[in-house]
Amino acid sequence: ESDDDGLDFSNKTSMWIAYERDVESRRDDRLFNDPLAKHFSGPYGKRLSDSMSFGLAYGVFDPPGSDIGFGLEGHVMYTAARTRLINDRVEQWIQEFEKGKDCQVLNLGAGLDTRVYWLESLERASLYWEIDSESVMAHKQ
């Protein structure tokens, strides 16, 4: 269900992850460079990232008596590591295809992912599809 601004929870969390990809892309020692992420973080990306950072820093999401250890920047680092892991696995998988053979990629739960425009190995894909909720895909266009 959408809010008054026409955005639903999927749109907002997609903006959150886009914001965190942008944060990583601006680092000197970045794990990847997503030059388009900044265009998709929208009005909710930073707000949701900051909320998660606060919750992780003060144990709001931890079970009572535990400390999961993420800290203030934990989710931003998690998003960066997750993005890099996916990039590495996609590159490894594509390299296994012989030159000239069809290589098709399906990105399920794509959110506001833009790697098709900057991850060089995806140039070898003969077909690239992104699947997500209608509201997320409409926002991305």
C-alpha cells in the first residue's frame, strides 16, 4: 500500500540500498563504483540508512542481552560487501561461458540496482532482465 507520496515500502527500501551504494561509491577505497546510485536514493534513502545505523549502534534490533556487532556504519558496510559479492559471483559465472554463447541474466528483486550499466562483465550478457514489484519498476523508469 502506498503512502500519500505514492511510494510503498519496496520503493523506500530500494532507495535505502541505492543510498548506501552511493556512500560506498564515494569512498577512496571503495569496493565498487556505482555512478548512478545517487540518482535513485530519493527522499528516503539517507533517512532509512540513518535509522538502521541508529538501531544497530544502540542495539535496538538485537535480541535482549546480545550484541550483533554491526555498530553505527554496519549496514552500510554490509550493503557494500553484499554488492561486491554479487558482482564477483556474476563476473565469475559469466566468465564460465564460452565466447559467443548466449548468457542470460535474471536479476530477481532488482530494486533500484544499476549494475547493468557499470559492471563490465554484464556487457557479455545477451539478455538482462530485472524483476521487482510494479511500483519499484515504475519508479525506476
